[in-house]
Amino acid sequence: MTTMPDTMELSAAFLEIAACPACHARFAVDYDRSELGCTNTECGLAYPVRNGIPVLLVDEARKPAAE
């Protein structure tokens, strides 16, 4: 059994239409963490990208660190 590499090859077309499921703001791509981060500072959820597939489920999102 072969495993797929965890890559962040997201198309520009996807990023143009993708929005945070919680607040509908645009995403910023975090290549180091393999995440899509919500650009709304009040929301700020970070969604994982696993095997090149964004997991856009609020329950799977990482909550922003308290400052």
C-alpha cells in the first residue's frame, strides 16, 4: 500500500472561491503548518490540509491561541 505525500497543491481557482465554514471569510494559506487560516481576526480558525485535501469541518479546525 502506498501513501500519498502531504502536499499543499491547492489550485488558485479553489482558493478564489473557498471560504471559512464558520464565518465565510477568505483563507490565508499556511504552507509550514499545512493549514488554511481564516483571515477574520474574530474567528481565526485554522483548517488542516491532509494529503492535499482541505478538511473544512469546524470540528476539525484548530482554534486560535489566546493572546
